[in-house]
Amino acid sequence: MQAITRTGLNSSGTTTDLARDLGDDIESATLGTDVEGFDHHYWRGADCVVVYDDQGVDHIEYLGGRVLDDWLAYVAHERGWDTIGQVAGLLVEADRRRKEGI
């Protein structure tokens, strides 16, 4: 028997399964804000991260099949993160499963 969550996702009902389903269903979300105040937003359909400043789009990084975690590590090394988005971890895991065929 499958449970139906408030978001309408079908799952076996475990917290792990629900989180996995949510990560798989997210098309785009904020990854976080770096220490310089730039917001990083992931767009799954384009497989890219769009970096915004207070003027608009500052940079677009097309991942080209690279895992999203590589971008988070790069920003951590080059600038550092001020805040991490609420679903960033779910996005990273879902992205890794898709790209590594897990």
C-alpha cells in the first residue's frame, strides 16, 4: 500500500523515500547565497546554475553532465557559502542519482 503525502507524491511512506521523491520532483530551487551575497539557483531542465546579484543575472554555469555537488564545492572553495537553501541537499542527491545512474 502506498501513502500519499500532502504534496501529492506517491511513496512507500518512509521519510527517506519521501525525501528522495521530493528531490526527484524539484525542477528548480535556490542552492544558497554565497558570502559575497550572490544567490545560486539550480535549473534542472537546463542542467545549469544561475548566479544572481542585486542587478539580475551575473553568471550562468552549464554543468554539462557534471554533478551539482561540484558547483557547491567550487563555490565553497572560491567564495564560501553564507546560507544553504532548504532543499539543496535533496537537489544534490537527486542530481547525482540521475547523472551517475544510481
